[in-house]
Amino acid sequence: MRPDPHTANSSKCGLPRNISTLSKSLSPFQLVGELGSIGVVLELSTPIKYVKRVGERIAAGLSERGVETVEDLLYHLPFRYEDRLNPRPMAELVAGSMASVIGEVRGAALLKTRSGPIFEMTLGQGLGTVKCMWFHGTYLQNRFHAGQMVAVYGKLEPSRSAMAASAIAGQGAVSGRFKMIQPQFEILPEPGATGPDAEFAMLEMGRIVPVYESLGGTTPWGSKLTSKWMRRVVWSIFEELVESEANKPGAPGLASETWVPETLPAAMLKRLHLPSRLEALKAVHFPEAGTPMVELMSSATPAHKRLIFEELFYLELGLELKRRRMRERIGTSFATGSSVREAIKQVLPFHPTTAQKRVLGEIVADMRRAQPMRRLLQGDVGSGKTIVAMQAAIVAIENGAQVALMAPTEILATQHYLSARKLLGEVLSPSTGRPYKVALLTGSLDPATKRQTQGRIMRGEAQFIIGTHALQEDKVDFANLGLVIVDEQHRFGVQQRFKLMKKPDSEGVASDPDVLSMTATPIPRTLALTLYGDLDVSVIDEMPPGRTPIITRRTTDERAGDVWDFVRKQVAQGRQAYLVYPVIEGSKDDQPELDFPHDEEPVSESASKRVSKSAAKTAPKKKSTKVEKLFPAAKVKLRSATEMYDELRTGALGGLRLGLLHGRLSADDKEVTMARFKRGEIDVLVATTVIEVGVDVANASVMVIDHAERFGLAQMHQLRGRVGRGAAKSYCILMTGSNVTPQADARLDALVATQNGFELAELDLQQRGPGEFFGTKQTGLPEFRVANLLRDRAALELAKKEAERFAARPDPAIPPVEITAVWDRLKQQWQRRYGLVEA
Ligand code: ADP
Ligand code: MG
């Protein structure tokens, strides 16, 4: 923790002091807590083990899934619903879709096949039938008997007998004859049932029924925690809550004493047309008859909307508060007089684009303020962020401050160092009349040089310090650090934003340096709002002039010969090329530089086909190719940078000057190779993704990505950004091996179709999901209980707007006691859910 006079006395989660003291006397949560200990009445914070049908044993299992309290369980929402009030007649069903069907059991049998036992059960409804099949379904043998009502859910496929019949009749599909492979099923209560089955029959039948994703545990007698179990438990909770509610005085509302405390101000709910928390929770678990199924299935009912909004509102409110707290800290106010402006101008090698001017304006406005800057600069590869950063650096340096620039790799740090030297080294600072002093500090410097550089930093002799995270790790003491620039911010991890600090001055006051984070990975808006919601954002949305669009083409390795011919032609015209490979050397575990997950193998459908009777009959010699298709990694050997460097040098690219670059070379070797490529002494650079970020050689006009099916979308976009940086026409060739999954196919097509980084980022987000978006799992991303970033963009925007509004000046219609409750809830939410206690 840093000393901070403004917040030293405030609560741990960073609430303004006045607010947290105010809450002491009034929190409804505390009230509930104290009253709750008197009796054994159920409330939201009650440990789940006290709930009927749960108990110690199940509770222990649930706790592994993060379900500790009644509230946690209530926020485990159904992931789909079945309309068992108006079930669709089989005659209306359409093959190819997911469907839930209710019917009576007509027959069941266990079939022994060569590839294992298959359990078949036929469900009927009038003339319609659905034949359900479970592979290795021995365990189902005694579950069904004729006449039983069963609900199944799965993908409807035309049954073979139906297809044969329609072929004979020469007409379309015979209606009402289907099959389902491995459907989910639920046996419905019998008319004469007794005990809990009878008591809860109304939960299973004649209503819209919630279906839950299993929480994974088992009951003491070893059966799974099914949807049936969830329904009964949740239903009982509501019954008990309502009962205890009835015994409480006072009207329900945010600030009143109630067992399901409202978490949002009444005025806000009214304005946004959202139901109360209790209403919403009830309605998502047990929707009223008539609730549109489409809305339920897409989480778009008012009840869903309310719970989603609630979750996102508290996230955004926390971020907003962090932002505001940062603003209250002491920063440096930089002056931008005429000499500073002159200094900026003299380093500019070209006219900045309108976008560059605009973002520099935004950055400089921040720097002039006495509050520390926290700004994220987004700009696609090649949009010209570096020069903007250099200009910001000059503002700080001309004000007598030091600037640290952190890059994620040594190559990039070195490159920044060289371009800074080039830009700044040849001009004189108007304020000192002397050249700017630029220093490089990376992990691989020899200890003596490192110590020497650290000394220069400490004494304030180095003004612009460029380095890798060595800058953070080695506890470098800066004499007067005024600005930190973080290049490719996301590569440092979200939580680890920066730790560089200025030393306290003689009065012991440590002011925060300004921080400018840069990223060339266009971040989809939803992620930006959640991960970087506490930062201000600037976007360079325009490319420097004179760029011709990069021509992107797909090809396969069978046509590699053509690709090498093309590379030769380009080199003959004086251009240079990159060849990128997914691995350094051949073996499979040798993939340090592949930082994206592999596509899921398309096992499910074909795997089930393999064990089906028809597949068992296929010719045995075809079998091995099938396995290869299922598990491409098992057989396919990847071409690697090292091997291809050797092969091409003496083969297809013989006579050209080839260089090899990958992460396992020493820093010196990397630097030498990079410098030679830059000087044009290497024609073709064979590399891994080490060249992904930042490398800037304008004469390179060809980027060949081999095994393109193996690369992530963002990664290929970055790689493509290495070319097209000069005026020459540039090309990106995506060469694939033989096993291209549908997802890989979509990625490659998208790259061919567009060069717009934001469009590609959206697709990437859809394909990989928020957790994997940046290539490796980010610890900083909150786990949502209800919200879904892929789906709830509009809700997120609304939540942000409302959070800003609330933090700035809550609606006068909201009584103080409700405002207090919101801050209390925030505190609880952030501590428990996101673990983000410190700002
Ligand atoms: P990135 O945003 O990917 O870091 P760079 O800052 O490396 O992009 O810029 C890409 C290339 O464009 C560099 O060669 C840079 O010199 C050049 N460049 C940047 N801004 C301009 C401009 N306004 N006019 C012409 N060239 C520019
Ligand atoms: Mg850059």
C-alpha cells in the first residue's frame, strides 16, 4: 500500500470516508445480520447447508463451485427452460433443431453392438415418435417402463425409417418421426405418485420448467444434483423466504428490513422499468405462464434484465469509484508553453494524422492536470501510436521529469530505444540546449551496465528510460518519474498495471506519475468497459497516409512452391519478407510461443457416429484416417521455424539471404538479426511470433504465415500488421496445413475479408470467449453469475451510464438511506466477488 493522504482513513474497498461512516448506523445488511442470529429463519446470507434437502455433505460439494449461501444458489440461474404447459405436438417438430418433447414411453431396449451397448427408448405421442439413443447406456436399463411420461431435450434428427418411408413415397419427410442422440431426459411424475414426487409434481408439469446446469455435486446417496433437485430446493427457499417475509413488519424496499433486500434504489428501478429483486429472482426460476419462451431462452425477460443490470451496475460502479479515487490523488501538472510545443514539433518526422493530433490533445490535457493520468491509447497496428507516445514523453521531459517506457519484449524495447535515439538524439532540448538522454534497461544487460544505468536513473541523468518489465522488477529508483508509458498493455496482465513510483520528495510526498497504456489489440467495447472501465480511453482510428491495403490470400501447403516463387519475385524487386511458423522446433511440447488455445476437436458428433451401428460397418482401412481427423494433433507434425530455415535456405529459397529469429535465441543474437533485417542485409526473416508486436521494417512487403490454421485471430492480425508499413504494395499469405477446423476456417476467411481490427476483435471474442481473448487467461476478468459479455453489451453500456450518474450525483429522488445501501452492497460485492479490495 502506498501512503495516500486522501484515502488513508477510508475503508478498505476505497469508499469515500464520509460514505462509509454514514453507513455504520444504517446498513440494512447489518440489521439483517443481527436479527438473523436470533432464530433459524432463512435469509440470503444463510449458509446453504441449513436449506432443506441440502445438508452438510451436499453443501461441501456446492462450496467447491462457489455456492456457499442461499443467495449464491438463487443466482445459479436456469440455462434454459422447457414449456411443459404448451408442449409442441410431435407433428409440428422440425428436424435439425434443438427441441424439448414430451411423450409416453412406448418401448425400451439395450442393444449390444460391436462398439458397445446402446440403449434405445422410443417416445410416442399419437402417430409421432422420437427414438432416443444413448451410447453405453447400460445404466439406463431399468429406468423406463411403458406408459411413463418423459420429457427429452436434444437435437431432432430425421429417423432412418422415416427417411426410407418418404423416399419410397417420393414425398418430403414423413412428419412426426425423429431420433435424438444422447438427449437430456426427465421422467415426469406419475398421476398416482406420493411423497415429494406428488408434492412437487406442479414443478415438473403444466408450467414453464427451469433447467439448470448441474452444479456437479452428488447427494449423500450418490445421485447427481439434477435440475429436479435444484427446482425443489429453490422452490422451498422461496416458500420459506415468503413465510419469513410475512412475519416481518415494514414495506419491502431497498432500505427496509426484508429477507430479500433490494439492492437497487427504487427510483432507479422505476425509471429503468425493472422489477424488484425478489420478483426478478422468482420469475427467472419459475416464470409465470405466458412468459414468451424466446425471451426466456435469450435471458431477455424483465426479470433477467434486472439481474443482469444489477450485476453489471455494481461492477461499473466499482470501476467508476476507482477512477474517481485516482483523480483525487496527487499527480504532476505539466506545463505546455511555447518551448514545449517547439520541442514536440522538432522531433516530428512527418505530419501527424488528424487522429494522432486528437489523441495527443487528449493526453496532453490529462498531463496538464494535477491529477494523475490513467489513459489507454488504442490504435490498430501501424496506426502510429509510437510517435504519439514520444511526443507525450517530450512534454514530461521538457518539464524536468523522467519518462519510463515499458515494452513486453526485449526486441520491442530495443526497437523503441533505437527509434527514440533517432528521433530525440539528433535534436537539442529547447529548455536545456542539450540532447535528450535516452537509456535502455532490460533484463539481459550485463550486471555492470545495468548498475551503471540504474545509477544514471537514480541521479536523474537519464531522462527517457526504455526497458522491459526489468524496470519494475529490479526496483529501479527514479529521481523524478513523471510519466510511465506501457506499450502493449495487455501483455503485462491486467492486474499488474504498473508499480513504478516516484520517490517521495523532501517533504515525504510521493506523487503518482501519469500513466499512458497503449495497445494495438483492438479491444471489443464490452471488454474495454469491464477490464479498463477505470481508465480513460483514446482511440487512433485512422491510418497514416500513403498506405495501400494489404492483399490477403489463403492457400494450402500443397501450393507452397507458388508461395516461394512469389517471395523470390518480391525480393528481386528489392522487398523483404517474413515467414512465420507456429513452433521453434518440431516436437509437440515445444510450443512456447503459441499462446492461444487450440480449437476444440470436433469430437462429439463424429465420435458418436463412430460407435453407431452404421459406422461399425464401414471398411476398416478407412478407420485410421477418421481418427486422424478427430485428433489432428496426434498425427500431424508441424513445420517449425528452425527446420524450415534450414530447408528453405538450401532449397526453395536458395540464393536469398535468410535470417532466423525466435524466442530461444540470446538477446544479443536477436538484436543482431533484427538489426540486419532492418538494414536490408536479410531478405527473408524466418521467425516465430516473437515478431508479433511492434516490429517495424517498412521495406518488408510479404508476410507468409505457415500453419495459419494454428494461429489465433488477433495474432495473425498483428503479424499482418508487420507489412504494409511503407508505400509498397504488401501481401499477407495464409498458408494452411491439412487439418483446418471450422473455427480456423472462419478466422482465415475473416482475415481475408477485412483489415479492420475492431471487427476482427469482435469475431475473436465470439470465438474464444472473454476469458481467452488476449490469448492467455486473464486473471483480471471478473466472473459473472448472471451477465454474459458476449450477449449483454447493451446492458453493460446502460450500467456504465447509470454508475457514472450515480457516482457523480445520485438522483435526488433516491433517499440517503438507499444511497448508503448501494455503497454497502458495492463494498460487499467487490470484496467477495472480485477480490478487488485495493484500488
Ligand atoms: P503502432 O501504432 O503499431 O505502434 P507505429 O507507431 O510503429 O505504429 O507506426 C507505424 C509506422 O507508421 C511507422 O513506420 C511510423 O513511422 C509511421 N507513421 C506513424 N505516423 C505517421 C504519420 N502521421 N505519417 C506517416 N507515417 C507515420
Ligand atoms: Mg507500437
